[in-house]
Amino acid sequence: MKHALTGYSYQQQVTFLLLSIMDVKRSISKIEIEAITNDNFDDLIITNNSEIIQFQIKDFENIKLEDLSIQNDIIKINKRKPIKLSKSQNILFFKSLSFTPNDKIMGFESYRLSKNIYLISLSRVEIDREIDNLYQSNTQRRNEIDSFLNSILDKRIWEIPIESLPQLKIFITELQESSVLISHKLLDFNQLILIEGKPGIGKSHFVNTLLKEYESTILYRFWINNQDRDKEERLKFENFIRDINTKLFFDQETRSVESLLKKLKKEKKTFIIDGLDHVENYNKLELDTFIDFISKAKNYCKIIVLSRPLIKKIDWKKHTLENWNLKQTQKVLKELFHISEYSITKDIYKVSQGYPIIVKYIAEHYKLHKEIPIIHQVKNIDSYYKNIISDEKGTQNLSLFLCSKSYIMESEIDLFIGDEKYYINQFIKEHPYLFDVKLNRVSLFHDSFNTYLRKEVDYTHKTERINNIVCKSLLNLENRFLSRFSLFQLSKKQKKKIILKYSSITIFEKIIKKSIDYESLQSFYNQLRESIKEFSPNELSVINYYDLSLIINLVSREHLATLNEFNYTYVKSLIQNGITDEDITSSEYLFSMYYYIKTRNGGYYFII
């Protein structure tokens, strides 16, 4: 009876195990739950390539191997009701049955009772362990699949094709800005070349030209924009390897680096790696690991690495990207900015010298103000920024954006710097193209601006002031900064206070009652869990650890990524009840749906 499954915990657990195998290994194409058949092996039916395997799942106590017997097309277990066999492969799944394995099926140790009958014995604890092993490097995906199964059972859907699973998670590689394909004649190279260029020279956009030029490619970007929710995660070697694995094998199995390299060779891939300088700037500890991987991978496939000049000296063949010439500049101005008047394009080229990002900035300024800014010919991107920022006070104020690795809300500009907000607001109004603005969220558009400000100003005092504000807000149980806890440069002492405060089920009960942004809570507690690694074990009490593990288990269980209808309805009801841009601070599906409803721009929702 199908309605029994939702209360039949052992059967549901076995179903979750098989669903996890389908998700991770991609060897199962369909799972049917409580099928209608002419036999009794109907608890689960899986289609495995062209093979069909049928299951009976038994939560029996005190069963022994000698209690089982086969007569014709039925199997008997003691005096229980006979079970009619199917003509396919049959698996009897027991919670506890002692035997010495004599075969394997679906990777499980089994006892082959006859030609098409296999016995498998796994307790609930062992099933949990198997699922943990499948998702050993991706616990978030486990929670997502658990939530997916629960939604399937709630809807009484009994067939699960592999196509219905939540989309495999890979880092997006699309850039915010449109590209014009500009060709550059590359130096001939055998296996590895480093394309080097100044900040904003157009390296990331040149990748789009390379993708057209090379037939079979795999692309990895270390950076796409300052509001990318995966900005920190992209820089970690473990995530880099996982992403390549998924792109190459279209599954989520954990494989050795050697296996990935052999696959790259077999598929004759050209591996394009964009933005290695971001690892040097923001995750320097792992730079050598990435360099070693690339140096090894060149023996298996062609590799093109794009980067700003690195401080680290590496002995790779280099090709330097240069500024555009007048003809290339005119092409970009015409196709991207619809500026074709010769005198204007010539003046833009004269000021920018064909430096791609400066061409963009001046073109955006011209479209907004109907004039080319009165600045001298610029030598590099730093001289451009120096020209448009009027004084040292302006640089000091703009350094506000260096104090967080995430966005800053418009209202927080006032909160953080008070009366000085008027300068920043005016600067943003005059130069909106220098910023990435999503509703009320503001960040710097290009990392070169971050780099320039870091070189020009000491923002230590400002960082301390902002950290104190953020810490005080969190300790007061305010929601504003929850999802960005680890993206501010809080001191170890401040982090410890916050961890101790929030590793309490009583505190959790308080904040969950006043939060409408469930993804903010998920993000916050995931960040807390990572931050604990900075402390010695005895700095938290056993109760802290217990409560925190309980809370993390609670917030992680529900994953609503695939529930577009729910997200849409939920956000519409929130808006109808008066929530504003200030009330959603997370950066995943909830904000993306909110952004879509407010702007009718669905691109952000469907690429996260």
C-alpha cells in the first residue's frame, strides 16, 4: 500500500540510499516506489541502464539465513506469507541478517541465494554510513536530496526519473557583462600557456573568444563578480577539483586527481583557467597547490591560464594581452554601447588608449552624462581611478567597500560612516558603472577598484569601527548581518563571543521566530560551523557543541532550491505583507526570487 511508505521508516531509508546512489553515481535512470506488479517484489523497482532490479524491504527481527527457502517462483521466510518472485533481478533487503557474502550487486556485499535472488543486510546505522560516504565532501547536497525525497513523498509521486533530481551544482561561469569577440593572435604553444594582462585588460572576456576557437573545452573561473555567493568557495582547491569532476563525469562521485587528469586526456580537453591571481590575492595558502596541479595537468591536456601578473615566479610560457587598437575599440563601442560617431569614438580612444575597462567606463559615462569626462590620457587603471576620485577624503570614504567581502546595503552606508555617506552617495550617482548595484545592495564592480583602494589608503580604523557595529548588532540578535557573518573581518575575540551566543537552542528559538529569511539562518550557521575550526576544542562547552550540532541539523534539513512555486508564492506573500529590500539579506534562492519579482529579470535566479 503506497500510503504506508511515509510511515515505514526503514523502507524510506533504503529509498533514500538508492536515491543517493542515483544522484551521486548516475547509474540508476529511474526509481519506482510501491509499484503495481504481478509479483511481490514491488517495494522499489530501479532501472539500471537496461537492467531492472526489484526490491522487497524487510524490517524483521531475528531472521536467520536458514529461515529462507525457495519453492518454484516464491520465497518463504519462516511461516510468513510467501513472497512471489519477479522475472527480473530480485533483492531482499533486510535490516539484520547474518551471512557470509558470496557475491556483490550494485556495489553491496550480498548473498546470492539463486540465479536471480540476492540478499542484502544493512541496518539503519549502516545505511546512514553509506549515505555519508556518498556525500562525504558535499553534505549540503545530501540535505538537498533528503528534502527532495520528502517533497516527492508529500506529493505522493511514485516514479522518480533521474531528470527530476535537483540540478547538479557547478560554479557558474557566465559574466555579468556582455562580450564582443575580439581576437588576439596567440603565441604557438604545446601544452601550457599563461595569458597575462593588467587588471581590466579584458582577460575574462577574451575567454569567450577562446571558447569559440577551441572545440572541446572545460572552463573554470576563480571570479565572476563581487556579489557572487560562491566567491570564497571558488578559491578552494577541494571545490575546484569537485567542480572539474562534475563537469567531466556528470556525476558526484569522489575521484582521485589522477582519474580526473586521465579523463581530461581521454576527452582531449583544452582546460581554460581564468583568474589565478585571485587565488594569490585571497587564498594564498593554496596557490602552490593550484600551481602544482596545473604543472602536472599540462602532461595530460592543453591548458590556458589567464591571470594578472603574479608575485609568485612561475616558469610557464607567457603571452601578454595588450590594449585594443582604434579599430577594435570602435567595434566594441558600436556593438556594446551603440556609440558610432567617429569623433566620439576617437576621443574615447585618445583618453583610454584602448584600455578595455577604461573604454567601458568612459563609454558608460558618456551615455549617462552626454559628455566625455575631462581627464588626461590615462596610463593604467590606477591613474584612471586617481583622476576621478577628487581627494584623499574621497578615497578614505570609498575604502568602506574594502571592509566586507560581500555587498553593503545602501542604509548601511549611513550606519557605518554617518554624515560622510553624502560623498559616497554622490559618487555612486555620478559613477554608477563603477558599482554593482542589485536593488539596495552595493559593491564595487571590478576587483581592480578594490586593489587600487587597498594600495592607496590605510582602512584599519574604519574596519575596526565597522566590525564593532556588526558584532554589536549580532550580539543584540538582529538579523541584518547574519548571512554575512564571516564576510566581515571580525576579530577572533568577536567571533568567539558570537559563536558562544548563538550556539544555544534558546537563542535559536528567539531568532527563528522573527526571521522570514530562512536561507540567511542556513548561511549563518554554516559559517559558524566553519569558524569553529579557528578555535581549540575546549573553548566551547559540551552544551555549546550539542546545541550547535542540533541547530545545524535543523536548518540544513530543508533545502528549497527546486521549489520554484513555493519560493514564488512565499515571496509574493512577504511583499504583500510589507517586507522591504532590507528584510532579505541572504544571496541564494529566496533573494533571487525576490529580485526576479521586483525587476522581472529572471537571469539571476536561474544561474545560481
